[in-house]
Amino acid sequence: MKLSPPPYQPKNAFTRWLDDRLPVIRLWHDVMGKGYLVPRNLNWLWNFGVLAGIALTIQIITGLALAMHYVASSNEAFNSIEAIMRYVGFGWLIRYGHMVGASLFFAALYIHMFRGVYYGSYKAPREVVWLIGVLLFMLAMATAFLGYSLVWGQMSYWAAQVITGLFSVVPFVGEKIRIWVLGGFAPNAATVNRFFVLHFTLPFVILAVVGLHVWALHRQGSGNPTGIEVKKAEEVVPMQPYYIAKDLVAIGVFLLIFCSLVFFYPNIFTDPDNYIPANPFSTPAHIKPEWYFWPFYAVLRSFTVNFMGIPAKLWGVLGMGLSVLVWGLLPWLDNSPVRSGRYRPVFRCFFLLFMADILLLGFCGKQPAEEPWIRLGQWASLYYFAFFLVILPILPLVEKTKAVPSSVEEAEKKRTDA
Amino acid sequence: MLNLVRRIGFIRLVCLLAGLAMCFVLLWGAFQPRAKQEIDPAARYQKPLKSLKLPSDGLTGHFDKKQLRRGFTVFQAVCASCHGANQLRFQDLAEIGYSKAEIDGIRQEWINRIPDVDPNTGEALMRQPNRNDRITGPYYNPLGSQGIVTAPDLSLITKARKGGAAYVYSLLTGYESEPKEIAERYPQLKTPEGNFYNPYFKGLHIAMPVALLSENQVNYEDGTKASTDQMAKDVTAFLAWSAEPELENRHRIGIGVIAFLLVATGLSVVCCYRIWRKL
Ligand code: HEM
């Protein structure tokens, strides 16, 4: 059952006039105002969607400013970024803001996604919200990779080399595809140019897809930590002022973290090698991506043997692709009728293990391609796939869940009593 | 069995099989024997960095302009015969206290000439660098190194190496004679002809000879005694500045921004609390 929120009522002649012609204030009212009813029991994990949106906004604003000075050419790219930092007014702020912002965007996204897994946010009726989310995640990864390449430092260059090299695993035409993507045999002037065009465009695609994400969400309304759908008017509050106020606190804390990093530790997430200009003749001892790709990089490197006629490298690419795509399968992998991890004690254990596993994978992805990290990465990848593709489908058949209260109100009352 | 299939459902069964296949491939890989890994013997002789304190350290640190000038003196007299600092322009030296006249003196004597065209005759010529030309080294090539190993540019070096300024300082003061043990136990580690033993450099052998050789190798105009350690510290401080000239400014503004955000966030907490309390 959907609760009916108070409809928008224009208060004066102008807003009435405008509402008849272009109902933007009504849109605001329905999406962010008193017209959107939100469960009142959301915890702070429900603020990370908005934080991801804030991070996206920071990226677009700082990105536009950077693009006004950046020179997309293999000879000038690196120097133009240094020049921005030195000779453009507050250029260092713009550049470091964009750099740190990318990391915090992913941090917010990861927390947002893990929230979704733990509380079963992906389940009916919000599968489409989830699917669009996974699409956003993939778009964000593509954008981040392209942007990192634009710096044209050593790591940029060799990351571009490695990632585009993955295309060459496609049988027969792989090498052709790789050359087509790069516009040459190795990353070159044409590559910088096309990566810049794509990196400039994708964030606006992301912005549009975020619109779809929120639209789909509002069709059903937000879920909540109990996983029980709200039924009564007492269980919800209007977005304005309750969640607007709460979001503002979250944004404040987020900006505090963001600014502490930008002003005091701007290079904390980057590899020192990327302050060396790209040099096609010298391969860095240890090529690694930015931290938010480490778990997936570890999965890629975990496939070390040719198997069933498929070469190890192709297995690696398939495995890495699948490790992203499985997120999109979640609504169909887990068909437990109980939504929230709060009432699924066995699931909760496997979930905690899964979080630890992702950290371990990330750690392995960071290390050089040596033992014991490769083997450790193989075990960690194994649990990663097992969690999604084996444990989640089987769990509902064997798990004894806790009794789910009949309403959100009752559930929250039990929690405060306990 | 059929019952189980029915209970799991077709889609989940397909996913389950795919998942088991993935796990099997990974297991197969995990139990493959590994090629024996050679532990790089050089790692045993690599030394942890010396600690270095610079006036610009910490959130409220400041660049010591006198020291930066001394550092540039060392850079100009010693390092510049091989290295450049090409993210800097000559005019940037004004920021560390050089006057216009001094900068003109420096650029006119600089080791590099800039390829240009004579505006009257159209002939190619090599001219003195202008104030807004990059401070390049003798091996500068705007098209990159093209595969030739040359002395790296130093303007970003403290950001481009793990350990930053401490690394540069350790390296400059870290030359030693090769331990006898190496020749006996690891003949393959013997320092090659034309290289030098330095346990702070990755791989132990560096092509750069000892740069800071002796006391008073440079003349400090402010009367500071130019010991090798002092010169190393000063030039490192200069390079830290050249990599992050905005550092002081960034920290100062940052403290203001954080203070503002603390207040603003505090207000939003109060606001949020008062709104929710009414429920
Ligand atoms: C650009 C990236 C994204 C932005 C800006 C964004 C934004 C939002 C916002 C504002 C909300 C409502 C508030 C909240 O529940 O936190 C939301 C909800 C949601 N998002 Fe995202 N999101 C993004 C990416 C993702 C990703 C990658 C996923 C999952 C793979 C995802 C899954 C969900 C789900 C399932 C909900 C509904 C949660 C519920 O109502 O219980 N989103 N998103």
C-alpha cells in the first residue's frame, strides 16, 4: 500500500501561474519536499545515496573548471595539469578537489552498495532501482579509468596499456579491437583525445541515469532497515524538513572529510609514480590501479592457469567481468522472503565474511603480482564468487530466519525495548 | 533431486552451476605448484630512510625562504649540471626571494639555450632563456625521454618518490662503500662500472655520482656553513617547495575552511536535533 502524501498547493498567483505552465516547484515538492514520505526509522547508511550525489556534483564542477585549462595531447597533458596547479587561480584546489573527490565518490558508492546488500534493498519491488544502480557503478568505473589516464603520468599510461590490453583476449579480433580503441598500437596522442571526450561526456550520462535511479526509487518509496514496507502514516515523515536536515548533517561531515584530505593530504590516494610523466619506454616495476579497483584487479590476476582450452588471461577477464555483473544478478540470486539482514542471522555471518573478503581482495590487488598474494587472492576470489553465486541462492533453502515483526512500528519498538 | 531443482528455481540453478565452475577454476589455480620465487638479495641491503625535519612540515609549517634560497644555490651550482626543474619558470624564483635583477643574472648564465628563430633574418638560433621559460636541464626534451635514460627532472621529485623529501635527503647523503660481504656472497650484486653504491636507491646501484662532495662546495651568501649535510637539507627543502609551492597557502586556507565547516556542521546538528525532537 502506498501512503498518499499531501499534494502540492501553489500559494500565490505567481506559483499558480507557473505551476500551470512548468510545474518545477511541484517537482521539487514531490521529490525533495513535503510530498515525499520517507520511513522515519532510516539509519545513517541511508544518507550515502545523497552523498554519492554530492560527490558527483563536486566532480562535475571541478571537472568543468579543469577542462577549461587541460590540454588533451600526449605532449602537453602532464605539463598542463602541473600548470593548472601552479598558475591558475586556486588551480591546486580544483585539481586536488577532483582527485580526492573521485576517491570519496567511490567510498560513498561502496557504502551505498553494501547497505543495499545487507538490508536486501535490491529485492522486489526495487529491482530496477538496483539495476540502474549497478549501471551507475559501471559508468563510474569507466569514467574514473578514463580520467586517470588523462593525467598521462607513468601509472596513467601503463594503466591505459593494461586495461585496453584486456580487449586483446577476445578470440580472433581482439588485437584489432585493442588497436581500434587506442587509435594505435599503444596509448598515444589519439588516445588522450578520445579519452578526454569520453571522460567529459560520461558524467552527464551518469547524471541523467541518476535521475532514472531516483525516479524508480520514488515509484515505490524508500525501503528501511527493517525490510518491512511502511503501512501507516505514523511510520513516515516528510522529506522536508526531516531528512533534508539529516542530509545536511551528513553533507557537513562528508565535506569535513573531503576538505581535510584536499587541504592537508591531497596525495594520500595516489601512486607517486603518477608524478613521473608517461614514458612508453620504461615500464614501472609494479603497475597498479587506484584503490577502488584493487578488489577487481585481484580477481583479474587470480586466474593463473589455462583451463578447458581457455587461456588464463581470458579466464581473468571473464572472471573480472562477472565479478561486476553478479551485482546486477543479486535480486534473482537471493530469493529469501525475508529482506533485511537483521532477521537473517546466518546471512549476516556470510555477509560480514564477504565484507572482510572484499578488503582482503583489495589488499591482494594492491600487492605486486607475487606469492603469497596471488594465492591469497585466489582464495579470496573464490569466496567472492561463492558468496554471490552459491551461498545466496542456497541459503533460503536452509536458513532459519528470525520472526519478522508485522510492522515497522512494532519492529522499532522491539528494538528500543531490547 | 528434481524437487531441489524446483525449489531453487531455474535461474538460480544456472547461476549456481556457473558459480561452482568459477570456484573450481580458482581452486584448480590455487593448487597449482608455484615457480620458486627468487628473493631479490638487493632487498637485504636496502636501508630504511633517514628521518628529515623541514620547517614546512606539519599543518602549520612554513617554508623558510632563506633555506629555499640556499637550496637553489646548491641546485644551480651542483644539480643543474645534469638535472632540470622544468615545472618551474625562472620568474617563479621571485617567490623564494630573488629580485628581478638576480633572476636575470641566473637565466642569462643558465646552462641551457632555447631554440628559437631570429625575428629579423628568420634564421634558427639558440637564445638565452627568458623569465617565463622553464628551468630546464641539459637533457631536456619537450617530447619526453624517447627511451634514453637521463637524469630525471627534479621539480616534482618529492611527490614522485615514495618517502618524498626524506628519500631525496637520504639518497644525497647515503653513498657508502660497498659492503665486502656483497662481493663474497652475491657477485651478481657487484656495483657495475660507472655506477655507485647507495643503499637508499632501489637496486643499490645509482648512475649519479656523489654530488655533495665536500664542505664549502658552494658559497652561501647568508653565511651559513655549507656542510654536506646542510647542503643536502637545503636542496631537499628547495625541491619540496618546487614540487608543492602552494603548500603553505593550502594549509593556511585549509585551516580556515575546516574551522568554518566545523561551525556549519555543528549548526546543522543542532538544527537536525531540534527538528527530530518534535516528533
Ligand atoms: C552515481 C551513483 C549513485 C547515486 C547518486 C545514487 C543516489 C541514490 C539516492 C539519492 C538514493 C536515495 C537515498 C538512499 O537510499 O541512500 C538511492 C537509493 C538507492 N540506491 Fe543509489 N545511487 C547511486 C548508485 C547506486 C548503486 C551503484 C547502487 C547499487 C548497486 C544503488 C542502489 C540503490 C538502492 C537499492 C536504493 C534504494 C534503497 C532503499 O530505498 O532502501 N545506487 N540512490
